[in-house]
Amino acid sequence: MAAHLKKRVYEEFTKVVQQQHEDLSTKKLRLTKPSKSAALHVDLCKATSPADALQYLLQFARKPVEVESVEGVVRILLEHYYKESDASVRLKIASLLGLLSKTAGFSPDCIMDDAINTLQNEKSHQVLAQLLDTLLVIGTKLPENPSVRMRLVEVACKHLTDSSHGVRNKCLQLIGCLGPVEKGVAKEVESQAAKDVQKIIGDHFNDQDPRVRTAAIKAMLQLHERGLKLQQAIYSQACKLLADDYEQVRSAAVQLIWVLSQLYPESIVPIPSSNEEIRLVDDAFGKICHMVSDGSWVVRVQAAKLLGSMQQVSSHFLEQTLDKKLMSDLRRKRTAHERAKELYSSGEFSSGRKWGDDAPKEEIDTGAVNLIESGACGAFVHGLEDEMYEVRIAAVEALCMLAQSSPSFAEKCLDFLVDMFNDEIEEVRLQSIHTMRKISNNITLREDQLDTVLAVLEDSSRDIREALHELLCCTNVSTKEGIHLALVELLKNLTKYPTDRESIWKCLKFLGSRHPTLVLPLVPELLSTHPFFDTPEPDMDDPAYIAVLVLIFNAAKSCPTMPALFSDHTFRHYAYLRDSLSHLVPPLRLPGRKLVSSPVSPSITPHEDPSQQFLHQSLERVYNLQHLDPQGIQELLEFTIRDLQRLGELQSELAGMADFTATYLQCQLLLIKALQEKLWNVAAPLYLKQNALASAAAKQILEETYKMEFMYSGVESRQVVIIHHMRLQAKALQLIVTARTTRGVEPLFGMCEKFLQEVDSFQRCFISELPHMQGSFVDKLLDLMPRLVTSKPSEVVKILQTTLRQSTFLHLPLPEQLHRATANIIEPTGESDNPLRFTSGLVVALDVDATLEHVQDPQGTVKVQVLYPDGQAQLIHPKPADFRNPGPGRHRLITQVYLSHTAWTEPCQIEVRLLLAYNSNRSKASARIPKMTWSESLEALPPSENGIEGTIPFSKPVKVYIMPKPARR
Amino acid sequence: LSAFSLCAGAGQDVGRSCILVSIAGKNVMLDCGMHMGYNDDRRFPDFSYITQNGRLTDFLDCVIISHFHLDHCGALPYFSEMVGYDGPIYMTHPTKAICPILLEDYRKITVDKKGETNFFTSQMIKDCMKKVVAVHLHQTVQVDEELEIKAYYAGHVLGAAMFQIKVGCESVVYTGDYNMTPDRHLGAAWVDKCRPDLLITESTYATTIRDSKRCRERDFLKKVHETVERGGKVLIPVFALGRAQELCILLETFWERMNLKAPIYFSTGLTEKANHYYKLFITWTNQKIRKTFVQRNMFEFKHIKAFDRAFADNPGPMVVFATPGMLHAGQSLQIFRKWAGNEKNMVIMPGYCVQGTVGHKILSGQRKLEMEGRQILEVKMQVEYMSFSAHADAKGIMQLIRQAEPRNVLLVHGEAKKMEFLKQKIEQEFHVSCYMPANGETTSIFTNPSIPVDISLGLLKREAAIGPVPDAKKPKLMHGTLLMKDNSFRLVSPEQALKELGLAEHQLRFTCRVHIQDPRKEHETVLRVYNHLKGVLKDYSVQHLPDGSITVESILIQATAHSEDQGTKVLLVSWTYQDEELGSYLTSLLKKGLPQSTA
């Protein structure tokens, strides 16, 4: 047998493999590397001591093994295994066996028997554990083979009595991963392992080693994950484990209890030491709540997290979690929350606290006080006050989930969430603000709560403030005083942090539209109108005034009586704002002659968005223009592009779509223009001057296509084809222009070949899309391909020219959602007249704060560019940690840019802008090439595809005034 | 064997903590505090309780100080230098650093201000501190071969610790003062599940369950913020250490968060020195400070500056922390007099005030104060009370007991009436006995110490092989001989024991006669007995020997007719002492008689 195997191994040694490439020109022969197995065998035979052998094995393990030779390697290893007396070498072999059986494409059933056999005579516990691990790998590789699994489980059961915890651990793990999930199947397989896996695992809940206990619970959870319905009997066992001495056991037990509570929520369990019975989910909830005050914070985090997902729990249990009976000297005391509520309901508001205001009132019956409740009492109160912020965050999250499912609980937990706004850790504050936002449709804020919430508006962290603005967007406020308070605080915020302008306006927009009736009585005060006197007209550019107007106009939308309260200049301001801040100010139905000032006609059919229609209509028009005269085409294209661009500016939600198509049409226009040039008819030497236009057009089209491909999110493969097609056309144009302008044929050879290669790769990448491209440039080109390959460059150029002219204009299908990546640099503002002074030769840090929208993978693509007045440019890659993700599709870049320069005589401006880096390799096209195996992938990609890297500027440059001073001597 | 404790101070009383614990022959003194309320001999614990004659050093094995508050360490120089103690004193590093400062301050006030004599001197404090051994958290310190101590984190103040004292397998945990809810600068107390025989816990707030600290903090910040925005001045009288730092951190972070500009001052001197130590002992603070100190040490205050007397007259808003905390003298009182007349200003009392102090008066609502020189001071400024206390409340105490799982609990450092309630609760909910000794009272607690015995491996393996798989949770019966020799216990096999002791083996047989009513012949009776036993004892080898006797394993049964009554048969059962279990079972079985059905 061994001799035969060895022969097989040596056969592989000289096997010749012929590699087929699609590209016939790169067809080549290749020798496979000498087979691993043979080398290993030689090494192992050479090894004189166990240490040597171990070294060889370690080296061997670093390199991957081909699928075909795995079995041979395994045989050699096993052969060596039986001979080896040193446990460490056997251990390594065992681990290698596991590693090898993981090799993709290898089916390990052939080595299973051998692996099981090795277990029989093994004495070392460590090796035994490793072997079981290997068996686990083998078992997981063979999911459709119940008999194999049965066998492995049987083996594991046999070793459960081992004295080493490691072995028992692995056995349990194996049973958990491979144990039969359906009872029926277990019975069909006639073996005796049909006994209950759960019982076997359950028996080890009381193992003497905590690690084994943990493994047992984990195995049970594993079984559950694989779909086995756990028995309810385990519940009482698991409850006992909650009092275990070891945290990992407790942590796992909490999970198990949670699983059981989800499986049997409605079954009834008795309460020990009384005759009462409660639902299992309530009991489990109480127990997990109890674990929120566990000694180990790992358990506390676990418990707090799981609480959130127990939504079937009864409401009075749930509400207990927020209950903490206060007392002082055995007298009942009211919590600050209760006092606040009472103050509020009694109509008195925020009186100064007096000494003894919180003095305890009623006497408490000493017998009735339960200091450590078995129930859920105060679990969240404890969790939210925990020392570790991990626990606090988990508690806030759980609170959020429970509140989302129970409105009454949401109302009750409000006080606690509001308290969390003052946590010492920013993350916790942020989390609680987000939580509050999520449950905001269930709640209405009381005035005193609103007060606390609004106090956070002065926070110096921008994230917090913005989160809070978003929270206010969707909060319900109960009184007009509340609205007034919110407005006042927001205006305060605005004066303190002017950069929050946009966010505050947006916030007020929603606040206004949600509470029109509450805003109505405030209008005269807010606009400071007077019944008899004319008041001075406020400054239209004052952000605070704009903020007030945004609130009022949005409220007026659903409150037709409000415009009557406006004074004349308000209407004028409305017209101005409606035009300049159209996304914040809604169209209003204004009475009488004032209607004229409204730019949007009132007869809007709400269902059909006219702008969307307009977009499609104009595109329709363009695509149907095949038969117009060239002049007409050009004009129509120009008009359409202009229309689209204007549309993009007006309708922010269509901007992406409009820009995208406009760019495409622009490319088309450029192409047509270039082809319309008279120059093509003239003999070569004469048009040297004019060709500037054609080559410039080609270049611009190339650039635009990169923009189209990488700057828009939501671009699908249908669009990518067309973009690539346009690029191909541009390249053809380039080729023709060069052919016309350069003399001699030599340089053309290379260019032609390159172009043909590109056509070829285009065909490979988009083979599935080709049928949709009837009559296009590439379609025609591919028809002519055999001719092109054989003909001379001049021929090729001629063919290209005619095809390019005859080819039709491809229809660009629009995806559902298309957004253009945009960036807006908030800081530096570029308004400062004070130069940033620093000593030349040293560096100065410039804070850059920018918002990015619709950028995919900003960490990899967004760069900061600094342009110095001397033309020197510096490209900075921000750290991945500098990007934050406040919402879907939005990113925020907050980073520092280090500047340095030699001394200047006077301050000068540098430009800072953001760039979007791209790499055509990374493009969506190359992702479509099927992945090849690791050894081939490097060679298979032709170097030409290695990509053009470039950058697209996508933000307005900001000027910063700097002044490097000469160093003082 | 027992662990007992004697309270020299702090039994059913706050202040003057001093507890003496004798555990397995070792004597340990826990804390050595003074009483703030007295100025005579009663301010220090009565050390004559400890030993009537003989030196303290000979009697005490060590002294442990839990934290630097004077009611826990104030009597230390007196005790070690004036009464005379030369043994080791254990405390944590921060306590060792801060303790002498406070002692010196205390000495200055008593000696220099009040002019007392017969008090310890600066040199004595220094000498005393030389005897101190500093310990780290969770470090096990071997005091001598048997006695070991270990410190756990206790919150409360910087460096406060709980101590576990362990001799052999008996242990006591002493909590000192502790806090189960974290605050702005310290974490929560934590102890592992060490299952001590006795837990000595403070019980200052035995009958109180407190509200969440967040409300208090928020209220405090809101008050300060509002006043400062109005342009008013805020006075916060504090004691130099502990709460002052917490409030400083609270205000500092708030100022930072809210970008406020109004200046915050704290009085120079002691507070400044203390802040220095807080900066050094970062590892003793809470999670947030520990995690962020690499970027910035939280105690390097950006907004809080040292106070100068002249600043009090500056216009515009400001916040001032001034000592002492009860407004009875010093800087805080001076500032109070200056600011009291303006209703825009505010004073916030962050702690308890003793009766008779200005602090207590204004808290109880007095608006006109009589100062020295018959001046009448009208208080127009707002007066606020905020309780920032760092003791565990009833729930916290229960939580600690749950964490440690002690077998007995002893309450100290609290009022008797309140302790009574807590005691009852502890007994009811944990089912452990609870004690609350008065000063000078001794409590003895009986423990069940487990005594380790060496067993030879051979015997262990042999015995473990018999019967079912060993289970850690169940006791297992083993046979062997216990050898007590040279103060050590060993469990050996009987043969080895005989060999070691040089004794010959003696056979010991028990015989027993059982009377059975059976009119049949002897050999028939024997047969019946044989069949019966065979039926009952299925797992044992039961043999009927040719000489008419029956053996069950090595037990011999013979039957003879009764000499007087032929109807009665006498069964003679004989067994060696090793088979005692089976033998006695057999006799009881036979005494029940044979089954009636005779086949």
C-alpha cells in the first residue's frame, strides 16, 4: 500500500499540466511545482530527532497544498504518526491533518477511518484533544453524511469520560456541532448513538471543570442553532448554572436561558418557596435581570444585551425594571423623576430646590421591603448606572429595543434615557440620543424632559449636537412653551456654533411641520409683529431669522390661518427663501395677490412628479434623434444638457440622475463634434492645427467616463457597459487622431495592438451584455474582428473611422437610485483673513472637517489635496478612523492635514480640496472576471489591465491663508 | 476553631473605627480611627481593651488601615508611637501617600489652633509612617507563614480598599467604607466570590436606598449652569479630599462639553496637594479616567484654577470650591459672607452639616445669621443642598454580600437602630447569621474549618477506581487509616499504617446469633436461608459449603438447633470488621425472618 502511494506521489512530481487561457496568444506550457507531499516525505525520513521533525512540519504548514496531493500528504503524515513517540510531533501532525482536511475541494471521508483509528491508542490528552478537533473539521466538511456523523458522535461520547478537561471540551464541541438534530434520523441510523444527545450534554452541566461546563452549554447552544429543539427540562439546570463561580459559565448560562425563554415563552414554571407559578419567559426575564448586577462585567454586558430581545415578557415585569423603591431612614422617598413629574402636573414649574424638599414622607413597613428582589426590579436602573460603559451601552440598546415594542414602556423609560444624555462617555450619550430618536414616535416629551434634552444642545461635540437635531426632528412636543423653549435653545446653539446652521434649519423645518397648531399662537411673538405699529424689517441674511421663518412657514403649510398673521415683508421674505432654500421652505397657498410670488404653480398633481417626467421626456427626445441632421443633433444635445443641469440644481433628489445623464450626453456631444470636424476629409499634413479639438475631446470623454463610473453610487452593470463602451469609442478616436497626425507606421503598431486587446477584454467582461448593444460601435467592431486582427494599422484606422461614424447612439438606461458623490468642506471655511503662521520647516496642523455624501468606501478612496501657490501639490491619505458614518450614504471626514513649506515673504493662500481616487482595476468590470485559483491569478491578469489610477476632484476647493515665517536664529 | 472579633470602636457607631479580629490564633487590628465629636480621651479608641498587660506588638500580628479618612486612621500615630506598637501596618499606596498629610493637618488644628498638649508630634507621624507596608490591589501579602492579607477595590475615596484576612482556610473580609455605585472619579467596589467565614461590613446607610446619581449630578450641573449664565457666583464648600475631586471632575467635564468660559477656582493648600496625588494614582480611578489619561489626565484641570483671596471681589460669574465643608470657619465662610447679600449668587452644600455650624443653619432655612461681633448677616443668595455621599446604600450592602457569599456577617460603622433593620434583612434573604456588636463587645463565630489531609496516590487511585465515576459535587466514601504524626495528617492504607507504626495486624470478628422459628431440620433451614439470601443478594457471591455453612463473600453463617427448643434455629453470623457494612446488613436481613412461602 505504502509503496503504491509513494509511487503516486512521485508521479505527481513530474506531472505536466497544460494551462488553457482564453487568450490564444498567451498560451503557454507550465511545469507544476514539485509536489509538497514528496518533499515532506523526504524531510520526515531525514529527521533525526523529534525537534527536527517538528521543524519540518512547521515549515510545511506555512505553505498551501494542492487539492490533488492532499490525500497523499495525509497518508504520509499518518504513517509517520504511528511511528512517532514524541507527543508534540504527534500533536502537530494531528493539527496538520485538520488543516489539510479544510483544503477546498478535498473530500475528507477517505481519511476518516484512519483518523478514528489513531484515537484508539493515543495516551496523550493534548494529542487526543487535537485529534478530536481534526475529527470535528472532517465532520463539518461532510454535512450530507449522517452515518459518518453518527460515528464521530459515538467516538466523542466514548471519550467523554476522559480525565482531561481539554478532551472532554472537544468531545462536547464535536457533539454540539455534529450531533443528530432530528430525532427521526437518529433512529433510522440503527447505531446506539441514537441516545439523546441533549441528555449526554446535559450531564456535563455539572462537570467539575468550569471549562467543560462552559463547553457543555456552548454545545447545547450549538445544537439549538442547528435547529434542534431543546427540551424544557434543561431550564432548571441552566438556572442553577447562573450561580456558578466562573464567569464564562454564567455568561453562557445566561445565553442558554434566553434561548429557552424564546422557545417556551408560555409554559408555566413554579416559583420556588411559594405556590405561585409564572410564565417561563417572565421567570427567565427576572433571572437575566438579576444577572445585570453580577460581579463580572462580561456577564453584565451579556445579560443587558439579551434583555433587549425578550419582547414577550409581560408588561408589569418589564416596568419593574425601571422601578427602584427609594427610602431614607426606613421612610419611603420619591425619586427625582417622580418629583419632577409631580411638579409638572401640579402646574408649578422648576421651583428652586429647598432643603428638605426631598424629605422622606411615609413610613415603610420593614417587613415589606425586599432589598434583593428575585424579580426584575431595577435591573435597568442598575445597568444604566454601571461602572463600565460597555454595560451602559448594552443597557441603553436593550432599553431601545424593548421600548420600540411597547409604547407604555417607552413612556416610562424616557426619564432614564434623558438622564443618560449626561453620561460621562460621549459614546453612551450618542447612543442614548439615537435610541430616543428611534422610539420617538411612541413618546411625547414633557416640558421638564425637553428642558434636559435641550441642555445638551450646548455640547461641544458636533456629533452629539447633530444627533440631537435629528432627535428633535421627530419628537412630539406637548405644549407651545415646549416649542418656544426648543426654538430659543436652538437659536442659542446657532449663535454658539454657527456651523450647525443647516442642521438647525432642517430640524426646525420638521419641528414646524409636526406642530402647526402649537406654532400658531407663537407667530406674532416670533415675528415680533404688533397690532398697531409697524416693526422694523429684520435682516434677511440673519441665520437666526431664517431659522424662525423656516419654522413658521413649515407650520403654515398645514395651518391655512397662519399667513393672515404675516406682515408684508414676511411675504417678500417667503418668496426669497422659497427660491433660495427650496428644500427647507414648502410651497404655500398664500391668499390673494401674494400668490404671484409663488414660483411653483399651485396645480400640482401629487402623484406624478413633473420633474421626473421632464427628465424622461427629454431623454426620450434625445434617444429618438437618429435621423436628424448633424447640426440639429448638436443643438438638441446642447439644449438637453442645459436643461438637465438646471433640473439637477433645482431638484436635489434628481440631481444624481440628471448629472449622470448630462455627462453622458456631453460625451456623446463631444464625440459627434469631433467626428463632424472637417479635418477628416483633408489630407494629413494640413490639419495639424485643428486636431487639437479632436484629441482634446477624446481626452475629455475619457475623463468624464471615469467620473461616471466612480463618482456615482448606485451604478449598475448595465450602465457600466455603456460607460466602458463610451470609453472605448474615445480610445478609438484617440487612435485615429494619432494615426492621422503622426508620420510613420511604427508607433501605430503598438497602439493598434493595445486597442485590440482592450476590445477583447471588453468583450470578455461584458459578454452577457453584448446582445443589448445591437448596432453599436463595439457590435460592429466585433463583427470585423477577424479582419482587424490580420490587417495593417492603417487599415485598422480606416475601419475604425467608418465604424465610429456609422455606429448608433446607445440608449443609457437609468438605474432606480443614482447619487453623485459630493463633498463639502465645512472647515476650514476659507473666510479667515488671519493667516496661519508657523515657522518654516516645521509643520502646522490644519483641521479639516468635511461631509461626504454617497461615497462608497470613503476610507479607501477619499484623499485630501493641498495645492501650494508654487504649484506644488500634496496628497494626503486620511486615516480610516477619521471617517465617521452618521447615516446611510453619509460620511464625515474629520482629520488633520499637516502643512509645511519653506519661508515666504508674505502670507499666501493654499487650496485644500478633496479628491476621489479610483483605480480601473478595482472597477466593477474587473470584479466580473471569475476568480481564478490563487496560483494562477497573478499571471492571468495581463499587465495592461493593471489599471489606470487617477483622481477626480469632487469638492469645491477651499482657500487657506498661511504664512510660513523664516526660522529665527 | 473560631474567628472572633472585638469592636474597640465603631461598633454601632460612626467614627472611631477600630476592630480587633482574632482568627485561628492570629490577632489583627482593622483600622485605627478617631472620633471627630470628642476632644478628650474619648476621641481615640480604648486600646486597653486589647491587652491588659504586655506589649501590643507581642499581641497584634498586624494592623490594617482601609483608607485615609481620619475616622479610620486618625489614631494611628497615637497608637503606634505613644501607646507603642512596632509591628507592620498595612495600607494601600494612595492611602500611605495621603494619610500623613491629613494627620499633619489634624495635628496642626488640634495643637497649633486649639493649643492642646500631649498630642502626637510631626516626628511621630513620620515615624509611624515608616512602619507602614504598602500593598497593591489583589496582591496577596504574606504577613507571616500562616497569615495572609489581600486588598480589593472599595471605591469610596482614592485608595480605599477592602481587605481579606486569611489564616489557613479561615478568612475574614473587612470592607472599610465602600461604594457600590461608581461616581465621576472612582469605580465601584468589587470583591470576588471568596466565601469568607465572616464579612465585616460598614452600614452607614443601612436603611436608605438612594436615587440614581444621574439625577443628582444633572440637578447640580443645571443649578451651577443657570447661576453662571445669570452672571451669579457659586460657592461650593467642600472638604479637601474625596467629594471635592468628584465635583471638580464633574464641573470640569461639563465646562469642557458645554464650552463654558466662566472661571472655576478651588482653594489652595490641601486640595492642591491632594489633586497632585489623584494625578499620580490614576490606576485607582474609574474606567473613563483610566482610559483617557494617555491623551489627558483628567486631574490636570483645564478650567479649574487655584483661588486667590482677591478673586472673591472680581466681577462676573465664577464657581469657587472652598474649604471647609460645613461653613464653620476659614475660607469658605469668608467668601460666604462676601457673597451672601446678592440674590444672584448661590451656595451649594454637597454634604452633611453638623448642628451648630453656619452650614446647618442656612440649610434649615435661616435667613438671618448672627456673626461674631453681633453683626447680622442677611442671606439673600440661594441655598442648595446636594447629597454626594460615597457609601453603599442598603441595596449596595446586600449586593456586596451576594458577591462575597460569606457565612456570617458582622455590621459595624452605623447606628444601632438602622443596623437592626439590615440585620433582619440579611438573615431573611441570605440565611446567614448576622451580628452587630457594640463597642467593647466580643462576638465569637464558630467555623467549620476544613482540615487538609495528605493521601497517598496509590490509595487514592485504588479507592477512586471503586464505585462510580468521581463527581466533584458529591462527597465520596473512602477507606483508609488516618495517621496523625508530627502535626500533620495523612491518610494511608491500613497495611502501610501498620508497617509504619510497627504493629501486627489483628483480626477482629463480629459474631451474632439470630433466632429463627423453623421447625424443620437444620440442613433444610440452611437451604432455606441460602435460597433466601441468594434471592436477595444478587450482586454478591453466596455459597453453600459442604460442611453445612453459608458464606456471603467472607461472611460465615452457620445454623444450629436451639438446645432447648428444637423449633428455634440459631443462626451464627460472623464477619470481620472490614465487612461491617455487609455484615450488619445481613443480620438485619436475617432478623426480619425468612419469607413465609417455602418452596
